[in-house]
Amino acid sequence: MYLADETWPDLGAYFEEESLAIVPLGSTEQHGPHLPEGTDHLIAEALAREVAERTGYLCTPTINVGVSPHHRQFHGTMWVDPSVFRDYVESFSRNLTYHGIDRIVYVNAHGGNVQHLQEVGRRLHETETAFAVEWMWDESIPDLVDDLFAQNGPHGGPKETAMIMHIAEELVHADRLEDARDGGVPSVDEAGTMKFGARTFYDAADNTDNGVLGDQTDATPEKGEELFEAASEQLVKLCEWIDDQPFDDLMPEPHVRDR
Amino acid sequence: MYLADETWPDLGAYFEEESLAIVPLGSTEQHGPHLPEGTDHLIAEALAREVAERTGYLCTPTINVGVSPHHRQFHGTMWVDPSVFRDYVESFSRNLTYHGIDRIVYVNAHGGNVQHLQEVGRRLHETETAFAVEWMWDESIPDLVDDLFAQNGPHGGPKETAMIMHIAEELVHADRLEDARDGGVPSVDEAGTMKFGARTFYDAADNTDNGVLGDQTDATPEKGEELFEAASEQLVKLCEWIDDQPFDDLMPEPHVRDR
Amino acid sequence: MYLADETWPDLGAYFEEESLAIVPLGSTEQHGPHLPEGTDHLIAEALAREVAERTGYLCTPTINVGVSPHHRQFHGTMWVDPSVFRDYVESFSRNLTYHGIDRIVYVNAHGGNVQHLQEVGRRLHETETAFAVEWMWDESIPDLVDDLFAQNGPHGGPKETAMIMHIAEELVHADRLEDARDGGVPSVDEAGTMKFGARTFYDAADNTDNGVLGDQTDATPEKGEELFEAASEQLVKLCEWIDDQPFDDLMPEPHVRDR
Amino acid sequence: MYLADETWPDLGAYFEEESLAIVPLGSTEQHGPHLPEGTDHLIAEALAREVAERTGYLCTPTINVGVSPHHRQFHGTMWVDPSVFRDYVESFSRNLTYHGIDRIVYVNAHGGNVQHLQEVGRRLHETETAFAVEWMWDESIPDLVDDLFAQNGPHGGPKETAMIMHIAEELVHADRLEDARDGGVPSVDEAGTMKFGARTFYDAADNTDNGVLGDQTDATPEKGEELFEAASEQLVKLCEWIDDQPFDDLMPEPHVRDR
Amino acid sequence: MYLADETWPDLGAYFEEESLAIVPLGSTEQHGPHLPEGTDHLIAEALAREVAERTGYLCTPTINVGVSPHHRQFHGTMWVDPSVFRDYVESFSRNLTYHGIDRIVYVNAHGGNVQHLQEVGRRLHETETAFAVEWMWDESIPDLVDDLFAQNGPHGGPKETAMIMHIAEELVHADRLEDARDGGVPSVDEAGTMKFGARTFYDAADNTDNGVLGDQTDATPEKGEELFEAASEQLVKLCEWIDDQPFDDLMPEPHVRDR
Amino acid sequence: MYLADETWPDLGAYFEEESLAIVPLGSTEQHGPHLPEGTDHLIAEALAREVAERTGYLCTPTINVGVSPHHRQFHGTMWVDPSVFRDYVESFSRNLTYHGIDRIVYVNAHGGNVQHLQEVGRRLHETETAFAVEWMWDESIPDLVDDLFAQNGPHGGPKETAMIMHIAEELVHADRLEDARDGGVPSVDEAGTMKFGARTFYDAADNTDNGVLGDQTDATPEKGEELFEAASEQLVKLCEWIDDQPFDDLMPEPHVRDR
């Protein structure tokens, strides 16, 4: 069920039965010479909408702009400052609870959002407002990602390329895949981003000239479909697991003195 | 040109020539028993994308959740607190200027956003960061709106109904138009919201049982098309006018002592 | 009853009987070559004190500095940033409730404060702290204003000039009224401040060389008295209406699911 | 020169010659059974206006509500939270510098404002925005205060009573002076507010049943006049001293490495 | 009992019996040519740990960096902005109450922290979260300080020198005491920091070339021991007094209308 | 060189030659039944002080309280809210640059601080204020940690136990190691904290009854010494590498349009 397409009386029926919401969040940021800047929000939205359709859970509209200052050197990257992003997500999440929502799955497709969504989830958890968890699609299927690609990226690499080939093939510049690979770096390790245990870079532009990592020529629409299907399954299971838990079990443990 | 569909090298060409961005903003909130909750962001997005296509100006992704606490009593309304909304819009607007954008048109379709977008515009103006203006589609064509409808609403009334009939007819519950009219109030005046010069209500639910005003049965897709076309023309002219101004003319006047 | 003139034991008697406070707010900003910068706070204070005397309701001291950045190019204009103003008003309003106040009338005489006072009123309403409404004197008597003046201004125009002639005639430079008229603009429409539906100016200095609009020579002390009397009557009625409502009726409607 | 009474062209002449502003700040809070709640802002305003008249320096309107939570248990006390007060004062002070003001004297008559005004002054100093100092009238004439009264209070005691007798005698309940004295405490020392070096109270109500300290029967209008005259002289000298300093001398010293 | 040295099960026993915590706070800032920059936090920590040992009360780790911008011109001074300091102290103090702490003694050795700790204490008091008081060692023994030293400083003077001689003699540059005295100023009075009742300086560097006041040659380890012993006794008594009070007695008085 | 032990003239010599500061940060939080709550700050401080001594770089005092709400169910855990922590670290870091510091190494021993220190580092980087990096001791020597322990924890496990055995053996309850192991969980994997790709827990108490993970009986002082030595070497190298870089190389890359 997609919230934005429904009327308020029809949504009333959902809230009588269910208290879970799926919220897609991505970014609008450079993804190399071959992928559209909407890559992350397109993936998040496609997965969230698919799973909402399969399960009947409520999916909200997508948050299209996230925490991407580390891609700002490349034309067109949009971003908000981290504290602003956290407050925006916290605000609409808290307000969703006014209607009876008490568990939220943030369907995320941008690494730069992860810690901020977790911080918001913690705030909602500590105040016993709602149980909200961050879910990043590729972290739900790490083995499959490793199986499919020798050099998976991450940013703008073959796994994201394959996903967009599956979701919106017309937006992939197939003729630039080799350039993407040759103008970027093969992997995070080779980018030399760690020194003596410290992460000593702050921006993608510190590591890669065209903004991407991995071997993009390894992507196909078929692999994209396989990833999409596998991730969707994981997300379905996550939603069902959360829905199944008694609310109290999702809330904080008491202080040890009260056990 | 739609930012989210483009790659960063292709966007680079735009920024070399132009410095204007069109940003659609709406809300996700109840629009009565007959219209989808996405009404406002659907309208804003449709107009912004249309005008971007006609003119070649850059359109960003849509901000789907705005300032709608006054509709919260109706299922599904999403909102962020005003200060959070302002900070979110200010943050991505400021960051757009990093790429060379120095004028922004906020294409807005939600009355509750107006003052907040103007406040953000003022911040950007006072700090000489960019010239950003709020544009609300129906305020650009007041005479046409008055001509077409006897009771135009505003919220969830015939003008919005006609627009969605034109943009996404499948989302309109045509069989509920009479109910919408009969269960709401004819006009703001009849809602009795002013007392001795003061606006004494805070929520839509104070005035209307089903959340809407006006005579929805007066809406047709043809009227919607006429509104859409007329508003688009105004927006085209606004963008061109802003683009034509020297940047200094858009920035604050000096103190009178310096004139 | 004027709070600042009373002792705490004497105020205790008021709080036992009543729970309404009248708070005058204005600005200190340029009002052309002929009017004092205190114009707005002088008007707000005069009306609030008058109505408090007539009705017995409690009037607090005046907030003299408001949201006036749009007049900053003219010498002497004082202002605070909008978020600071909102927080200041919210803070003392919340604190008034500690004594039992649960309804507040913001007697306002500055257009730039309107939206901010309404935003504060909304915060107090949503949190069910108090019912606070913004009241702008000239919006309570629009017909009379239109009747009295061909070109009423608004800013620094004949309606404000007449009011100050009535309240503090010694502060009006009667010998500059023609200059005021000739050096300003006749009306908002002629100032050309709207383009294709968007408000494209941010400062008074964008529109008018001397900071004012309207025909100041149309003002007389008699008209001022008439305005003052009529607005006072409206304010008396508003206070009495609010005082008459049961508190629950002033608080937010429940969610539709709870009706 | 009183800013609120002047027009902008007339103020322009001041700003051409001078860059100092006098800002009166007080509180609206209980002052016992005999004094009006406006006591502090009445005193601040009277001194600031007097000195502005004598010297020709610019006096702004008064900030009537300050930091008085410690008097909240007594009817009618108004207050804003400390951080809100600081931000309000900082905001209008910074904005005054837009007109050329670069030195400000906060004429203060409320002990609870002192540290906050000094904190704001420090912010303006550190950022080299302006030189702003807090001045508290009774701290400028400690010997005279001690000479005139055996038990001077401080809060609501004879020195404040005498001042209001001089400034606005009609607001003093002369028939309650003995009650004021007998229902309060003679001095801070006897209030027992310190324990082993720590200040262990937070509210006036912890120490005194009627909100005041000292022997109010010791106050006369003549003593009030003497205090007023002496404090005014100090304030005149302070303004002149500040006006005489080169701006650089008022700004922060360089780092020792740059000396 | 020192919190950082204990395990959580062992701390559980404390929280069953007691609800008081001692928190040492100082600064890291210049203390002249002869004393280490850690002077203030060393003193606070030594006193807090000593008293915790004598009484069995819980002592937390030390907050080493406080509000010291007024010493920034001298190499190495560390500081945080006042609002940041307040929020940091408030946050951990509130969080301590989660374990059952409801009274806190801030053992302070830096004048610049005083008002900020009192402001935090007020916040905790007003919200009835905890009773927290600021305690400054030298203000608990003013007579002894006056007896021991002709010119006691305050900053970097003989009383602090004597304390560090007692606590960590190896950190005192005994060979620089005369230089310290001769390069500084004898006393606050002689620094000329007050003008007509206003404090007209903001930084230590405005008054003293080497950052210190007083006659450092007057310090001895024996005097340091005497100071340390006397202050410790005061602190013991303060902790015991606070521990003895019923919690309700430490909380705010009710409004006078509820008495 | 330890900042808190030095006088300002002696620190001046350092700032003439060097611009790097080492800042130890930890937490004060439960570390099981066998380790002191100060474990993390003890480790951070020991490493930072050791490396400062070896290299001559400047080490500041330790920040003892960090972001530990996830351990709050266990007695004595102290913490500040994440935004407060970030602001505190940012504030003193920015202020250090006043003295000439332009590169900072945050020596961290608490996982919960990592993302927040990186966020602060990013703020300083984006504003070109300083180059600050977060360094976590055990992430600099992952292979050694894996070699030494079968089940390394992480929280309160053998690697931290061994480190404290080396640094402050008297604080380890050696007789509780078996209990620690048996009452906790062997590893993060066995704690079952991930569900379908999402981290579904927020607190340590969700996973472990006594607050710790791993096999504590595997710890020895010798292993602790080996860890300490290896980590110190890494930190020395990191400091030297950062010191060797030209400042411009550490600052952000320009926008691609400016390359």
C-alpha cells in the first residue's frame, strides 16, 4: 500500500490493523559517468514499493536528499547537513506515531545515511516512541554480492549498476562502463584510504577521479534482477519479523536494578 | 533537465551555462475522501518537470513531506515541524550553490509551506547566497481559478481535484465527489474561522469534518488541463525573468547611507 | 489591569478569577520621514492598554522589538531574527501559564510579526499549553480602513499616520506628509512586487525610496480616533469571546479515529 | 535622543556623528507587596532616558522581560529562559551594528540579567562586532547605597523602593512598607542562603515569604532622588569614557605570539 | 569511591544506599609562567577524590576543559563555548539520575565555570530532576585565604600556587615566582577593570601581561596543605548536609497560590 | 609533552615548531564484572601519553565521558547525548586552532565515539579549519588482535582485559574472569544482533546479561603489553605521517570544475 496514492478514509483501515511503515531513503549524488544521480533513491524506492506491494505494509513517499557532502566535488550532488537530516527524519517519524505507527523500517540505499538513521532510531527507541531500524539493501545479501562480482565497488560499482539496469535501464549509459571502470579505482583497499588504522580521507574525490569504484563492466540486468529479488526477500522477512514482535520486546530493557 | 536522471559529467554542461534550479515541494497529507494524500507533491512535481522540459532549466527531485500539522487529525498525514522544514530546505539550497546555482524557484503546491519557504528565501537573500523565491501555482492564476469554479476550495476543492484529474486521473475517486462536497464546507468564509479580526482556528479539523472545502463536483479533467497549462506558462515566464536579471539586481539594496 | 503597575498580592486576585492575558507586540522600525520608529509598538500598546482598562483583563508590558529585517536599510530599524523572536514570545507565554494563564491575545501592530506569532500560537496549541491568537488591529476593521482612505498604505501610510495622530500627535511630522507621499509609492500594486505569481522582493527598500506607501495627506486625528475606537471594540469582543469558551473547546480536536 | 520617537532621516544624522547606543533592560517580576512588578524596567528606562537626554546619546526602547525564573512562585512574574534572553539581546545588538553602532551600554536594573548580558557582551567582543558592556545602576554607587540604608536589601528593599518613590511615586504602596519589612528577611546573610561555600538556594521563595529583603521603611523620595542623580552621573561618565576610546582599544588583545 | 575504578556490580551496592555524586570540574588554561595549565582541574580533582575517600561518597572522573575563552591569548589555553559547556554538564548530570543519583556537588576550581554550573543546576532544579550545586573551593574558606595572603590573586596567585605546591609540587616552577609577581598585577583593584560601575574588560590579557595576579612568592606547601585541609572539611560538611536533606526540601517551593 | 603539566611560556616553544595535537577520548561505562568503568579512557590516555612522550608531540587532557547510552542499563555508566558530545569536541578542537594547531589525532578507545568523532572531523575538514582524524587503537592492529585471542570480544573482552592488566593491573578483578566469560556471550555473531541485514538491537543489555562479550580468561598482562606496544607504534607512525603532509594536501579537493 502506497501512502501517497491513498485517501485518508482508506488509510484508516490500514491503521486499524497494522502499525508498521516502510520509509524509502536514498540520496541524489554523483554515481560516476554511467549512472544517474538518483541511483540511491531509485533503488530504495523500488525495493520499498515492491515489498509493500507483496506484503500489504504501508510504504511512504521517498526521501530523495540525504547526507552526501563527501560527493560534493562532482556536479549536481545534493545534500543536507547531517544534523538537519537527522532532525528531518526524526520529525516525520515521530509524527507518524500520531496515527498509530510504532515500528518503522528505513529502506536505505546510501551508505552515508546509515549512521544517521541509526542515531534517529536510537532516539525513538530511548524515548520509547517507536522501534525504527535502518536496513541497507546490499548488507542484507553480502554473500550474493560477493558471488556475483569480483570487484563490487561499492560506490557506483557493478552492484549498483546492475540494480539500475534492472530498475530503470534507460538511465544507464552502457557505453561508458569501461570508462567508468578505467577512470575510477578497483576497490576501497586499492584506494589507500586507511593509514595505520585511521581513515584519513573525507571525500570521494580524495580517492577516485571519476567518483566510482569497482568493475562496472561486470554488471548485467540479470544480475540486477537477482539482487533485487534476493534483497526484496530479506526485506519481506525483516518486516514480518518486526511485525511479529510484541511491542514491549522491541523497547529498551529495564535497568539491571529493576530486573 | 531532471537532475536525478543525469550523470555528473552531463550536469557539468548545464552548470557551465546556467545557474537556476527549480525545486518542487509539496506535502503528503489528507485531501478528503476523494483525493490521494500525495496531491500536493504530485502537482508540484508535474508542473516543475513540465516547465523544466519546456525550458531546459534544471529540476531537482521533489520534497514530498512538508509542514502539515494542521491536517494531522486525518489518517496518514505526514509532516515535519516548521523549523525542521526550514532547515532542511535551507541546507540543500545552500549546498546547491556550491555547484554554481545562484537562483532557485521553489515550485510549491501546499499553502502550509508558503511562509516557511519565504523565510528560507529571505535567509539566502540576506546572506547574499542566492535568490530563491516561493511560487504557488494557484496564486499565479487567480482570475482563471475564480472563473472556472464557483466555490474553489481551497483545500481539496475543485481546483486541486481538477489538477489531479489531469495529472493522475486514476488516483481520483470520482464516485466520492458529492460526498466530498456534502461532508465538507463550501468555503473558508462559511467555515467561520475568523473572529473579530483574529484567525481563531489552528487545524483543518476545527472547520471541516472530512477535511475539505469547496464544490468538488465542479471539477473536470479539461479544467485541470487548462489550469495546468496556464500555471505552466506563468512558471516559464517567472524562470525566464529571474534568469534574465543580473545577479546584483536580485541581491539586497545597500543601506540608505551608502546610496 | 496593567501587570507592570501591580504588586504580586494584587495580581493574585486577578489570577483567581481570570486566565486571559493581553500582550502588546510591535516593532521599532522606519515608518517614513514623518512617523516615529516606535509607530507599531505605540499603536499596539495603546490599544492593549485601552482594552485592558475597559474590560479589566490583564495587559502585560510591550514587546518593542520584532521581526523587521525588511526595513533594515533605513536608519535605526531594530530587529531580531525570526527564530529568536518566536522563541522569546514562546518562552514568556509558556511561563505565563505557570500562574494560571491559559489564553493569550497577542495585540500586534506589525505585519512582519503575524506569521511568527501564529507559529508560536500553534506550538502552544499543539502541546495543549494555552490558546494564544494573533490579532492585527487593521485586519479587524478592513471595511472601515477602506472607507476612510483611498490609498491606505499599508506601511507608513495614512491609517498608521492617523493612528499616531490620535495616540501621540506630537510625534508626527505634519509638515512632511506631502513629501512622504511623493517620495514613496501609492500602493503595493504599483510597487510591482509580484511577478507571475511569485513575491519577488524581500525588502521595503526594493519598492520605495523613503520606506512608505499610500497617501499620508489623507490622515487626520479624527480618522485616527475612529480607527482606534473601532479596533478597540473588536478587541474587546475578541477577548470576551475567548474568555467565554470552555478551555477544551479551544484545544485541538482529537484524531478522527477517536471521534 | 530616544530612538522610538525619531524618524529614520533624523536618526541618520545621529549615526553620522555617533556610534554608541544605550539599551535599557529590566524585568517584570514580583517586588514584594509594596512595589510594582515593573520596578526593574522602570528604573532602567528612567536612567537610560535621563542620560540620553543629558548627553545626546541614543537610547533604544526598553526590554521589559528578562531572566526571572527565581521569582516565579509569586503571582505575575514574567520571564524568559536564559538562553532565549541571551539570543534575543545578541540578535538586536548585532543588528544595531548594521547602522554603524559599535558600542553599546546595557543599562540594567535586574541582578538576574547580569551574567547573561556579560555573556552576550563577550560574544560580541570575541567576534569583534561591537563593544557592549553591562552596567547595573546600584553597583556603580555602592558606597552611597551603603551610606543611605542600614539594610539595603537587595531585592525589593529600600534602595529600589526609594528609586520608585522618585520615579513613579504613585506606584508605591506606602502603607505596606512595614508589612514588607516584617514579612521578608532583613538581609541576604540572615536568609542563610550559603552552606559551606555553596549557594544552596535557587528561588527567592526559598528565603523569603513575601519576596523581599531589607528595611523598606528606610526609603524616602529624597533618597531616591539622590540615588538617581548619583547613578546618572556614573552612567554619563561611562558613556563618555566608552565614546572616547578608539575602537581598536576596545577590541580583543592579540595572541601573545603576535605581540 | 571513585566511579572510574569500580565495576558495575560493585557500583550497584553504592546506588542502593546513596544518591549523591561528586563531580570535579576545572579548566585547562594558562596560569602564568610558574604554574601548569592543568592547575584548576588538578585542584578540583584532588579535593573531590580526597572527600570521596573520607566520606565514601561517589566521585566521578574529572571534566578537564571548561569555559576559559578569557585566557585564550596565552599559549595552550583550551576552552569550549559557554553553551556547549552547559549542555555537556547538563547531559551527563541528567543521565546520572538514570542510576538513581538525585543530588550532585560540582567541585569547581575555575571561576569562569561558576555561573554556567549554577545555570545547569537551575535547569535540573526547575525540572525537579536533581539538586545540583556548584561549590568553589576558595569561596568556602574566604577568611583563611585572606589571613594567609596579603595579595591572594586571584588567578594564578599565591592561593593557587600554594595548592599546587601541596598537590603536585613537581609541577611548580619555584624559580619563576618572583617573575610571576613582577610581570603580573598585584590585585584586581589595581588592574583597573571597573569603570563607573561597569566591568569593562573581557580578557585576562587586557589586565596582565603574564596572565596572573597577586604575590606568588607568598605561597608555601604548608599554606597549601592548610588550604586543602580546610576546604576539604567544608566540602565534607556540604556533602553531608545535602545528603541529610529530604529530597522534597531540596526541590522548588510551590507557587504561593498553592501554599 | 603533556599540555596540562606545562606553563604557557613553555608551550609557546612547542607551537612555534609544531601544529599537531593528540587528544585522548574514552568513555566511563560498564565493562563487565571484572573491569573498571574507566577502561576506555584509561586505555586512550595511556596510549596518547606514551606516544606523546616518544615523539614529543603535544597531548591534551583526556575527555572521560563519551557516547555510551547503549550501556546505561548497567550501574554507573556515564554518557552525554551524541549531539552534545560532537559539539563539545568540535568546540575545543576549533579553539585549539587559535594557537596554531591545524592537525589533531583523536586517540579513541570507545566504539561508540567513532562515528561522532568522524563527523566532527568532517566539519573541521569541510570548513578547512583543521585536519582531525579518529584513531581507534584496536582497529590499527586487527591481525594481532585476531592472533592473540580466539574470541576477542569486543566489549569487555580479552583484548580490553589484557590492556588494563598491562596499564593498571590493580583494577582488574582477576578472580571474576571466568564469571565474566560465562555470564556474557562469546561473540557478536552468537548474540544474534542482526536480522535479515538490519541491526535490530540498540543496547548492550539486549544481548548480554553481564554487559560483556568474548573469553576474558584468555587475557594476560603479557598480551596486553604486546597490544600496547603494537598500537603505540601505529599511532607514532600515524602522527608522523600527518605531520609530514603539507597542509593543503590534507584539505578538501576542489570542485571538479576547478581542476
